[in-house]
Amino acid sequence: MTTETSDITPASDAGIGSRIPGVAFLGNPNTGKTTLFNALTGMRQRVGNYPGVTVERKAGRLKLSETLEAELLDLPGLYSLAAASPDELIAVDVLLGRIDGEPSVKAAVCVVDASNLQRNLFLLSQVMELGLPTVVALNMSDVAASRGISIDVDHLQKLLGVPVVLTRANKGEGLEDLRTTIRNVLDRPGTAEPDPARLPTFPAEFAAAVDSLVYEIGGGDAARVSRTGVGRAILDRDGLFEKRLLEMNRSGASGALQSVRSSLAQSLEIAESDLAGVEIRIRHGWARGLIQACVQRPDTLVQTASDRIDRWLTHPLFGFALFMGVMGLVFQALYAWADPLIGSIEALFSLTGNVVGAYMSPGPLQSLVVDGVIGGAGSVLVFVPQIAILFLFLALLEDCGYMARSAFLMDRILAKCGLSGKSFIPLMSSFACAVPGIMATRSIDDRRTRMVTILIAPLMSCSARLPVYVIMISAFIPQQSYLGGLVGLQGLVLLAMYCVGAATALPVAWVLNRLLDRREAAPFILELPSYKIPDIRTVLLRVYQSCASFITRAGSIILAAAIVLWALAYYPRIEPAAMGTTAGGAATPSHIVASQQLAGSYIGQAGHFIEPAVRPLGWDWRIGVAAIASFPAREVVISTLGTLFSLGDGVDESSEELRAALSKATWPDGRPLFTAVTALSLMVFFALCAQCLATLAVIKRETGSWLWPAVTFGYMTTLAYVCALLVYQIGTRLAGGGFL
Amino acid sequence: MTTNGSSEPLEFVNGGSEEALSSWQNGDEGVVVSVEEDSRFGIRLQELGALPDARIRMLLSGSPIVIQIEDGRFCIRSEDADKIRVRRLPGVRTG
């Protein structure tokens, strides 16, 4: 990250020079930090990614006076500067001013949860040691009060030596105080700088160890890691700073680090493995001292209302049933609420296309505008209703505290294949659409778990597969029923198709989990925050930002690719005269023209080219073309089949004509093209393939690399091909033997 | 298994004996004796406040489990719970 200079995301170049001071906004997770950030900056926020990593970057403008503005940087929630995850590492890097393109950080606001002072003060001690002017926002004092905790704020401020502002983010209280305090700190440099004498006292050997390692590896390299980074590398064995140091200075650093560590441990008379423990105990001792001096609290562990609610919500039976109910509601909303919205977006774009088309003369330009640009933009925007609804629910569940409980409930099952409870919501969402599902993996802090979840999410049977299933089942699967009409064969096949993806995903996850780098594994410790009423502003901002980032980031890739695919299906042009043979000289009907044009286009040629490869699946070149043309989105296969079987492209999955045309289609030797086995092979292919540009684009956007969409496409296409092949080959043999 | 640098034997005046957290039932309550340090899990849990003498309570046993350490509630996996050594306080068993 430190060497990243070229790749500056659009979001990070908006700091516009160094005149606007940066203020880092940080704290433990679940401190109300985001609510406070949203209350301070409102709509003046930009969301993006830090260059080259998957960590979300959120920044907002904070107006401090008529002339002074600050760039408030909302850092990922973290428990310690001993970074255990990429999110935490980014937060440390921003604080240390190690990320190019970021405004230089002039001050830090540390949000502290008054009801969890001990571990919040732990982080504060690390932040104050960086020497930045620091403001403490003491939040959630109402929760603390309800637990019988009372804090002498003035005394705490005196002992800390930096400003402490009492805030209640959920009520909007203390915002003006915080704003004024930040302004004062920025206006008068030198104020609010932490006094080392008030910070935890470490044995002199610690500083000496840092000095000697800096000397060993050379001033230049040490400066690139920073003194704080060198200190962390010594204390955190196999930590991210050690890794960075060794990557930078391969030759000498490893040996120097080892010898510095062992001599430090020797002089402190402890085991080397206990170095981090010494630091932790010193910091917690400092925090305990502050708490004893400033806080009155009950002597025993307090049972809160949250604990009483949790007895029900995390109950093995009742909690699980309620969880299933909540998930059912979300799932239902994704299908039912989004459907009319999607329908109206589609109608709007088709209307726009027709109107614009009518004002343009026929030709490449008209087709490019209508089919390429307007059609492509429509194919981006149809995802927005599902993304908005999903993130509305996710934000509500997250903000009220239920999300952590759902991860707890699902962890037992998902841990068996290397996933964690946090993977459940993204995977379930992917049954509606993998695009919002993959975006929802941001809440997974372990990098490997998140990668595995992203890579298997497209295997969940999304709503775009349904049209393919519906037409194949209704045309080629016989209407038999069993158990006196209770169970129908068609319904069973549909259910089987939904299970194919999920059943494949678990072993795939198991394999991926073993292939991916496991060194950076984050420990599974899931905080269960107190329940609270969701903050409406935070929820709506999250919905808005998810939709906006999908449209601007993934949308541009989808639109570009849709235009490329349009060109491949439009060129080379086939002169109508050359088609005269089919219709015996009479005016060729337009759908026949369209069919022949598609067959002769580059995509059509590709279909002919791959026919030998798809023949073993029971497909002819037309099905091959339809499969290739559905690369932007699976449901395109229906309209492509419609065009290829000369029905025009206005068909959908309920079209009787298409069903009839597919049933009548034959191989050149007169055998019927489609049988139940062919239909199954096609359905299995579409259940497992990665024919969805939006998914691949969003994987690129979320992982920051083209490698992962390529891996996804590669493994899913291979899986789809092999399984379709097995279905067809085994199916035809069974049918030949009279079993079907 | 390190004992947090403390070298005195584990003898306590009134309390119960040291045991693994995984042996606790719902509602059991006491203090942390030590956390295995040689793992990221152990380090992170100590950063979160699981230090010797921190108060700890089993909220939900099984797998994964939910524990309360001072004012925080955390879900951890049962295999990690073996890395936490705890001691019951006299007369506080409510489960």
C-alpha cells in the first residue's frame, strides 16, 4: 500500500490539495461511530475503495466555520493498532499518513463507547501515542447510565490531557461541541497534542529495541515503515507490519528482527511469545487506573435488557425459527417487492428505446443507441431495486444489532466448510441476485472467508436463472405427479435446480478454503453489540451509497461490455439480398432477417466454431450461440433462442410460440433437437455457469483485481460444462436403456 | 500454555480451581485466569479485555458460545474457548 502511487481512485483525488486538513475519525466497532460520522457530514460523503485493496473508504466534508472545512475520514472500526485484518491495517496507514492521495491527517477524533470504557481506552492509548492532536468523543453515555456506570468527564479530560466531548449520536447531541472542539484543535496547532507523561509507561527497553532495529535496517527503510510500524513489527509476531518490513528489506530485516526480539525478551526476563502480552497488560493497567479514578460502576457483571432479549433471539430453537422468519421476509421482499420495480424499469427503457429509435434513421447508429446504449443502461438499472431492498434490510438488521446474532446462529453450519456465520446473509441474498450478495460480503472481516464467499455466491440460483428453468421444464419435462398429486415432477425438477447450485457450493468452498492463503486468517471473535433502535439516516445513506456505487463502478463495466456484445451480434452485416434463397425471392420477413443476421454475425460464427465442443452436451450450434450471447446475463438466452428460431426477439419464458418452436426444432438428420435430457443438460449448465457480466464486474469492483472474476468465470464454466456433459451422457444412456 | 508471566502457584483463598472456559454451563460466572497467548485469537481477546481477574460469564454454552467479558459480549468458537482458563467465584453459580 505504501508504494501505491499510480492507482488513485476517483474518490481519493477529491481531497483537492493539502489545504483542506484531514481529520481521522476512528474507534472500536459498535461505538456509534458511523452514526456520529453521518450526523456530522450528512450527504456530503463520498464512498470508494482504498487503492488496490478491498477496504471501503468513506470520507465526508465537515464545515467548521465560514472559511474552514475539514475532510473527515471514517476509518474502519478497529480494536487495536496491532492490525489483524486489512481493514485495520488501512486505518493505521491513514493515521500514519502512509497512503498516497490522502489528505494529510492533522488530527484524530477517537469515538469512545462509554459503556465499554476499558477496551476503548486501550485503543485510545495507542492512538494518542502517535502524537496527533486527539479529540475524544465520549459516546453512548445513556447506555452506560442504564448499566449503572457514571463517568466524571471533567476529571477524565484532565487525566488524559486532551479534549473529551460528550456526544449522543443517536439523539444528535454534542455535535456542535464536537465541531467547535475540532475547529479549535485545527485552528491552534499545538493544542490537544497528547502529553507522553500521561500515556502508559513502557520499560525503557521497548524504545531501545525500536532504536536498535531502526539502526539495523537503516533509516530509509525504517522511515518507510514508520517508528510505530517498527514497534508493531517487534511486538506482533507474524503480524502485518512484520510482513511489510520483511517484504521491504529481505536481506537483513529477518535476522535483525529475531535478535532484537530475543534480546528484548531477555532483558525483560519474559518469554518471547509474551512480548505482545506485556504491551497489552501495560495498556490495560493504564486504562484500569483511569477508570478507577473517573468512573463509578457496579462491582458485579450487569445483566442488561439486551441479555434478556438474547435469551430468546439466540435460543437454539426459538431464535432459529425467528431467524428463518426474518430471512423469509427478506427473501420474499427481494422477489416480490422488486419485481414491479424491475418491470417498470424495463418498460421505461424499452419505451425510451422505441421513442429514440423512431427519431433516428435505421442503421448502425440507431442500433448502437437503442440496443447497445439504452439497452445496456437498462440492463444495469434493473439491478437497482434488488440492491436497494437488500441493503435496506441489511442496514436495518446491522444497525439494530441483529446481524451479529444471525452470524452467531449460522456459524455452526457454515464453519464446517470453512465459511463463517458472517457468510450467510451474502449467500442467502445471492439466491435473489449475486450482485447485492457479493456487495454484502463487506461485513466479513476475515479476508479468506470473504474471498471464498464471493467466489461461491454466484453458484446460488439467482432469479435470472428462473426464466431458463421455466421454459425448459414446461416444454420438455412431462407433467407427472406422485403421491396422489401432492408432488409434481416439474416442481421436483425446479427444486433440484435450486439445490444443484447450493449443493455444489459447499464442496467448492471447502476446496477454495484450502487453496487460498491462510496466513492472514483473522480470529473468529464476533462482538454482540447491545440492541438499539436503528438510526434512519445511517440506514438510508447506506442504501443510497450501495446503489450509487453499483451504478458508477459496476455499471460502467457492464455498459461497456454490453456495447461490445452488441457489436459482435450486429457485425458483419449480411446484405438482405444474400438471404433471398430462404424465402424464394419474396420479401423476407423481418424476423427471418434477424435470425440470419445473428447466425452470420461474429457471435453466430463463434457458435458454429464451438459446435464440436457443445455437441457432447446434446446442443447444436444454435444453443451454443444462445449460451455465448447470454454472457452479459443469463436471461438473454431466451430472447436469443427466440431470434434464432425465427420468432423475433419479443419472446419471454411464457411464450407458447417459443415452446412450440423449440419442440419442433430438429438436428439436420431429423431427430428432435430437444429432449428431456437436453433440457436437463442446458438447465444444469445455466445453474452452474458464470454467464452474468454484472456479477463478474462486481467481483472485480469488490476485490480490486481482474484475477478473481477470471477465476470465478473459469471454475464455474468448467464446472457447468462437466456437469452438463455428465447429465447428457449418463441421461442418454439411461434413456437408451429404457430407464427414462 | 503460559500463565501470563505470573509465577505464583494457582492457589486461591476462597475461589474454585482453575478450569477451561469450555467446561462452563450457561450462567456460570467468575474471573479470567489466563488466555493462551501464542495465537492471534489469544492476543485479540486480551486486547478486548480478557486479562487476569477480568470478570467473565458464560451466556450461552455449546458451539459457538457467547461470553460476557466485563461489559462486552462476544461470540467465539468452542475450540477457542479451550484457550481461556477461568476460575469460578464462590457462590456465584446461577446456571
